[in-house]
Amino acid sequence: MTLHKKLNQKKQIRVIGFDDAPFPKNGHGKVNVSGIVCSNTRFEGMLWGEVDKDGFDATHKLSSMICNSKFHQQLDAVLLDGIAVAGFNIINLKEMHELTGLPSIAVMRRMPDLPSIYSALGNLNKSELRIKILEEAGEIHHLGGFFFQVIGCDAACAAEVLKAVTDNGKVPEPLRLAHLIGAAIMGGESSNRA
């Protein structure tokens, strides 16, 4: 059954949401990432991996985590807390969609300050490549109360997915849990901000 049909028929949808765990802002190294699987807003499972801080491996690492998991065939979409993890390890939404076969949605709390982001990217190696990946993610939509970019389904469908997996507020439950669990594993307790 297609994602559109599931949403129209109010069927349960299953998504995975990724967020990075807290990490030191200075230096390089690995950063842990949690992936939380929810059926609508109900927790169903978890993946745990790592990516390079300010690296270029997030797209392939997260896609591999999904495709090699028992959850892959059950998933309807991938949610990301923003377009980057581990600093500026920018996720290529088009490539993630192609590798996983799933709509890939980068969710933001507010409209990003693009001039500041481009300025920060200019301080990193391969800044042109990072900017290219960022621009290929496409338009930032503001729909249904959410800010997001999406590849693999239309914006209206993505907004319905976000609505279906959000309990209250504007943070989808898989992303909220990914943030809380990552903070608890790394720091011994969950943080108060999701």
C-alpha cells in the first residue's frame, strides 16, 4: 500500500527518526546517532550508530543502518532532525531516498538562517561540496506548522506524515525520542530540550 493511501485511510505509518547525541564542539572524531522507529507516535525500536564530526559519511551510514535493520521493509519514511548531523555532516536527501527507497524528510524547528549557515560552511574543508549538497535538498516548505525539506514524496504528503507522528507541539515523536535517548546514553540522563 502506498504512503498516500495509508495516510488517506488513516492507517498506521512507521517511520524512523534520526538525531545526533551530544558531542564536544571542538576537535574531530565520531559522533553517536540514534534512530528511533515509531508506529505513528508509539515507540517500536531503535538503531544506534556513529558518523564523523563535520564529515561526509552521514548519508551512507544512516542509509546502511536502515537497510541492514529488521525495520527496513516496514518503514514508510525517514525523518531527520535538520539536514545535518554531527556538526556539518550534511545529509544528501536525494541519495538517502535512492539508497533506502523511502521518502526522506529533514525537519527544522524554524526557518534556518541561510546566510549564517553558508558563512559557517565557508570555514570548513570542501565547502563548495557541502553547499551543493545543501542546495540539492530543495525548497524549505512551511506546511502544517512544520518547516521541512523532502525528497521522495510531495510536500503535502510529507506534512501529513509529520502530523501523524507528532503527539503534541511541533517535534515529531521519533525525533523527540531520538534526542532524549541520545542525551541519556551519552550524559546519564535525558535533557529537557527535544
